[in-house]
Amino acid sequence: MQNAVYIAQYETYLQEVKQVSKNTLSSYMRDLKQFEQYWMHNVGTTFCKALGHDLDEYIKWLRHNGKSAATVSRCIASLRSFYQFLIEHGTVSQNPASDLVPDKAVKKLPQILTSREVELLLEQPSSVDAKGYRDKAMLETLYATGIRVSELISLDVSDINLAIGIVHCKNWSKERMIPLYPAAITALEEYINRVRPHMLSDRNETALFVNMGGERMSRQGFWKIIKYYQEKAKINKEITPHTLRHSFAAHLLENGADLRSIQEMLGHADISSTQVYAQLVKKQLKEIYHKAHPRA
């Protein structure tokens, strides 16, 4: 029972003090609850009695059960953070996870769409009903700005300035202003002025994008929209909401945008996260060269 109390206290700390995102909170809690199940089944004592070799055995168990290098590394980070919290609150004196060594994950370059594939995807929503106008505006906004899907569905109407073509994107840690191209402005104008007012279940709703019930769009709802239009466009790639974010960055880079500007628009804290797109563009150029050069 005491272990569950520690986890609950840590969850409150992450929410109220650290103010982590919902996704980060979910990952930490999932990792800790998995650890709790393992610990109670194999050890059965309080977390406070854990030693370095105990946690090392747990990490070996994760690997033995087929967990990926990325998953193992994330679990180690979760345990380190959790035990650091227990140290700061005087529950334990040392961090037993401090010597755990993360696995080296093989970094995969993100998959992107070609410019033609993006055009095909954006052409799919039909502006003949409320759903079509809304979906068109959502897809255009996502590709125009490169924002995360969590940021997209969190947008309020007040975050869009159509007069100057700007999206005001904010999350718990930072805010940024991102320009919109003309087609996205047009799609948003039509949706906001002609469609959205008739979709609302509550006229005081602030959400920019709402579902057919008139409430804020969910991640799951938008995921289904992406999959539907991927199939309709007959694009033979696995497309996720993040695919358009990756495509946005890679296409900007291909057309001469500098990494710092892309970093700012994407909201990356570290430019190393943005540099992966430079690697991606170089890889594509090499592939084009070897396919097209007569002596390659």
C-alpha cells in the first residue's frame, strides 16, 4: 500500500510542481506502475529498500521480455526521476537508479511525405459539408505550421489572427507565433465564419476545432481523420499526425529555410532535435542522385 502512496504523491508532484505535459505524465505513470507490479511480484517490500542490483535485475527483466532500447531507456529515466523525488522528500537517502545504463537506441529518421503526397492528402476533404470544411482547415493548419497534434487540438479561436495570417501556439513551457500560407488562411476563414458556429453545442465553447458533437476535438478523433484521408488518397505510407510535422520541417529545409527558423517554428528547445531533418534531406538527395545520375 505504501508504494501506491509514493506513486500517487509523485504523480501530484509532476502535475502541480513540474507541470509536465499529459503525455509525459502518462509515460511516467505507466513505467512506474509496471515497475510496481514487477516489484510486488518479485520482492514484495517497500520501494525504499531497493538497491542498485535490484533495479538492475528489473532492467534485465525488461530486456528479456522484448522491450525496445528506447522503452528501456525511458523506464530508467522514469526510475531515476522517481527516486530523486523520494530523496528530495526525505524518504530515501540514495538513488538506486543512478548507475543504471540506458540502452543505445538506433535512431530512425522520421518518415515524411513527398510534396505530391501532401497535395493528395490535402485535396481529400470535400468542402460540401461541415466535416469537410473542418477537416480541410485542420489538415491545412497542421501542414502550414508544423505544430504537434496536441497543440492543434488545444488551439482556441482567439489563437488565430486571420488578418495577419498568424497562429499563436502555446503549451505549458513556451509560446510561439507561426505564419500561415494563403490556402490555410482561406480554409480557416471558411471554417470559422461559415461552419464552426453551426457545429457548437455551447456558444461559449472556445475550442477552434470541434467534433461533430460540438466539443473540442480529441487526439483519437484527429487520428481517425488522418487515417481516413490516407486511405482515401491511396498513399502507401504509414501516416500519423506527426508525419505532417516532419514533412513541414523537411520541405522547409529543402526549399532553403535555415535550421534556426525551423527550430523556432517547431518549438524545439535544442537545435539537435531539428538537425535530424538535415540528415533526412541529405539522405534523400543521395537516393535521388543514385537513381537519376547516368553514371551512378
